Amino acid sequence: MRSLHPEPIAQAASAIGFARTRGGAAGVRLCGIVLEWRLPAHVDNLTGVDSSPARLAAFNEVFLMLAGLCVPALALAWQLRDAEPQNRE
């Protein structure tokens, strides 16, 4: 927002906050959906009992998915350099 003129800074801050909130909510929702999908995959199908190692394996898979999504996001964030400030005269 440093590159903006002073007038639109409030709107830009609001838009960024809204996008971050929506992104956070979508991320939590995605983790929950994937975890609910992976937990039954680790249940012993013969007995219907899920053990702690099975639950841990499901959580590990969700964590690896998140790590796989964060690496490209970090690479893209690294590309965001400080923009040259506009002349505010």
C-alpha cells in the first residue's frame, strides 16, 4: 500500500483485510474437508476401529498437503517486491 496515493489507502486496507479473512476461512475449510476425507481411509475396514496411528497418518497427510500449498505461495510472495512509491506531490 506504500505505492498508493493517500486517498485510496482506506479502501485498499479494507480489501486486503477482507481477502485475508476469506482466504483464512477457505483454508480452514479445506483442511477440515481433506481431514474428513482421509480419516475414513485409515480406518480398519474389518473392525471399523480407528487407532491413534491411523488418525496420526491422516493428520500427517493433511499437513503435507498444507506444506505443498505453502511452498508455491511462499515462492509467489517472494516475487512481491517493494513497489517504487508514486510521487505524492
